[in-house]
Amino acid sequence: MNTESSPVSSADFAPASSGVAGRESPSEGRAPAGVEHHFTVDVEEHFQVSAFEPYVAPADWSRLESRVAAGVHRLLALLQRHGARATFFILGWVAERHPLLVKAIAEAGHEVASHGFDHRRVTRQTPEQFRESVRRAKRTLEDVVGAPVRGFRAPNFSIVPGCEWALDVLIEEGHSYDSSLFPIQRPGYGFARGARDPHLLKTAAGTLVEVPPATLRRCGVNLPAGGGAYFRLLPYALAAAALRDCAGRGVPGTFYIHPWEVDPEQPRFAVSWSARIRHYGGLRRTMPRLERLLAEFRFNSVHGAATLRRLLPQRIVAQQHPSRP
Ligand SMILES: [Zn+2]
């Protein structure tokens, strides 16, 4: 097993095909009616966010009020109302404590994927620690749902330049795709030279599909427009424009949200003003905006939108998904 660091050159980020939607239908067995975008949920407690790291110690997590199930059920009901499917990137820590919640997600027809084990940023882990976290989260989730877990999203999109070794670890631990490289330039995270659309990554360890969060390119700059705080704090039109832009290129845009973002009643921690705005700002806007987004765009899970099968060489699909056609 390759444990050496293998930096990914910018050439590797050229999209591997001209478009995900390509000549195939957007979803097998369904009439094509425009691009199906990726709706994704990062399943974590309201106190586990990166912005709260200086204020809430992991040792205290077990003593704090759990609200993740209510938020997830709100999102499940929303998706059901709109006939949409989603990918849920779930923390192993949450899955250990709420296995029935993970089962409910899978039984509702959504894709279960991994958000790592304990929300530690990749930048704060050694390759060995990261591997252990990836392995433990994947095993925990697979034990609960009884099916392979293919997708991964790093806490706080923390696979940043210098941490490309993490992509090797993901391949070696059996993941087919990653959604951690946010192609923007900003303090804290971002992989500015990453491609904006779903694409194939080739590293020393093998092949991985990368599914970056949606961005909007204006004046030569990639603006984050794919969800989260940007969705709550910036105009709705930004996210809608990003998804329309993706559809215009014939590729799915990737939208993300968290259960705590549809929970305006969550308790308030005494945090800095910037963390307060980022985490608590616009919480009451999230649900009405999500209703509108789901009414205006078609969404599926990453798996359901057939993004992997369109990008991965058939040989690899056959190895990784032997049960699928
Ligand atoms: Zn997270």
C-alpha cells in the first residue's frame, strides 16, 4: 500500500471528459429533463463545526444536547416533498450514537457517505491519523447500512494544498470519490487550482472522482456559491446562478447544507462575532430558501446522478461496484 505523499499537479485537474451529462441520460431509467444536481448534507452536531473549535472541546461533546436527528428529519421531509435524493456525508461519531438515523437516511433512498470520524481537519492530522479516521468512519457507516460507502468529504473542506496525500489515503481505503476540494481562494480552506466541475483525479495510489462544491466564476474569480453559510448570508440568486451555470455546461452542480442550518432554535454558544455570524446568521432563511431551490432545480445523490459511472473508466467501475451494471 502506497503511503508516500504524491502531490497532484494542476494538469491532473483538467476535466477527464467534456462533460458529466455527456451523451448519456442524466439518470438511468428516467427521462432526461435537464441536469440533475447533487444535493449533499454534512451530518454533524451543531457544536462540532470548525468555527467552534476554540470554544467547544471534543471531550465535552457527549455532554451537550444532541439535535442532529431533528435537523436530519427536517431535511428528509424536505427532500421527500420535492421527490429529490441526496448524499449524506455522515460523521462516524454521529453514526455510532445514532445508528437508526443513518438507517433512516439509507431507507429513504439516499446515499450514505463519510464525513470522517470526529470532524478533525485534515490539516491537523498526520497521514496515519487521517487514515485511521477514514477507516473507522467508513467501517462504522458500512456496519450500520450493510452496504459499501464510496464518498468522502473532509471536515471544513480541509484537503488544501499540501494535503494532497489525503487523496491517496482515500483511494487506498476504498473510496471512489471525494468532495473536499473547494476551488476557491479564502482563509481557512480552499483548493484554488482545483477544477470547478466533477472530474477524475489520478494520483500515485490510483483514481478518484472529485466532486467539488459549486462555484460561480465572475471576473476571473471563483465565488463560493455551493451552500452552507454562503447560502444563508448571501443572496439566494448566487446559488441559483451557480447551478444554472453548471446546467449550461451540462454538468451537475454540488450543493451542501448541514442539519444545524435548519435548526434556528439551537442553543447559542458564546463565540466570537465572526463565528456567530457564520454559524447563526440567516438560520431562519435556510428552510424557505431550500424549498425554493428544490422547486427550481432537480437534485439527486452523487451516486444517483450517475456521476461516478460517467467519469470513472469502466474497468474501475466494475472493480468498485461489481453489483452494478
Ligand atoms: Zn462538517
